[in-house]
Amino acid sequence: MKKQFKLGVIGCSFFSNAILRGVVLSDLIREKKIIVSDENEDKLDNLDYLGVRTTTDNKFVAENSEFVLFAVKPNKFEAISKDLEGIRPEKVISIMEYFTKNAIKNALGVGLIKVARAVLNTPSNIGSGIIGIDMIDFNKSADDCDFISEVFGSLGTVVSLEESKLNAVYGLSGCGPAYTFMFIDALVNAGVQQGLTKSEAKILAVQTLLGSAEMVQREENTLEELTMLACNKGGAAVEAVKILEEKDFSGAVSTAVEACVKRAKEQTK
């Protein structure tokens, strides 16, 4: 039976709000075909500008939506799944941290539903995110896969992969903005120490990262070759890179990612 809504969202979170803006402002889904539920009515009121339907009734959302997107904190999902007892959503999308597809199916009391699970990062909020997603359950329906890809494509770049790699996605791109912000902050502070104003140093640091990332995307050279390209023989950059190598810059990053992945695995249900 055809559902009243194309997309039902349970939970008004940072990322669900980004998704709602993305799909509405890109005209992927008409406002009247979207419904959102949350226990906090103030959060729902903040969605008025999008024109989507809102409610505090999670059951109504689950019963009347073709795709049900869970965007709640992991510690709230158990209570919500109990509240949905007897309701069997057929197509589920999850952006909840650490809940595997099987855990979601078991919590909802049925193993036959299809679940897509995605890991987003904070730049998704401005349409510049990277989203890792497992949608293998939907592989028999090209239309469903296209729809899910388009939903997350409205937030940035989508990478389709199997669920076993999602913890690695958390470690690399999910937490990656934190590493990047720290690196920019370190560059800015170093620039200030060398006589630049904070404003000058921030402009220089941010544009350096943007330009370098653009080169990685455009150039066919390897990252090692690009590093050498930026270092004139006997020049200042060579001395700087030597210090980073001595301080095991690469090793520190690898250790940070490893720690993030380890923590994600420990919390995965």
C-alpha cells in the first residue's frame, strides 16, 4: 500500500536537520511528502521554514512513511523501538552511531526489513560533507538505491561501501574534521608566532588547505609526488617536512584514527 509520506524522520538532530534542508532545498522531495517527529516541540517549530509536516508521534511517522530515517541518539533508540512495537517499517535509513543493521532489525522485531546505514561528517551541514553508506539491503531495487544516494548526495559526496568498513569511516572522515580543525588552528597559531595577525594567518591557513585539497583532486601525481613538488630542493619547505617526519606526523595521525576506530568498535552494538 502506498504511504502518505516519502520520507519520515524520527529525531530532530544536527544531521537530520541537514538532511531535511538538503532534500527540500534541492527539490528532491516535496515538503508535503516529508514528516518529522521529535519529543521536543521547540525543535519541531524550528523546521517551520522548510514547510515539512511535524508531529510528536513516532508511530504515526513509522506507519505512514515509505522510508523511515532514524536520527536519534543511540541511548534513545531502545525506548523508541519499544514504542514502535507492532509496527513494521519496510525501508529504514539509519544515521545513528554504532547501531549495526542487525541490531536495528532486532530492536524493531523483524529481520525482513531493509536497512541502509550511513556515517556523515559535520561539513554535511553546509553541503560539503562526505558520507559513507551501506545500502546493500536495497541492491535489488535500483530506484531505492538511487533515492537513498540522492538524499545523502544533497549533503556532499557519497561513498557506497559495506557495513564492515563503517567504523573505519568514523575514524577517517567522521572524525576527520576535528583533525583538520586542529591542524588549521596549529597553523594559525604558528603564523601568529611568526608575526602575522590571527586574521591574516587564518586566511592563509584555510586557503592553503583548500588549494592543496584541490590539487589532490585534480592532479594525477601521487601524494608523495605532490609533497616533493611543494619542496624545492634545499628550500625552506624541505626543512619543515623534515621536522614533521622526525616528529612522526604521519604516525600521530594514524594513531589518532586507530584510537577513533577502536572506540567506535567498542561501542558498536
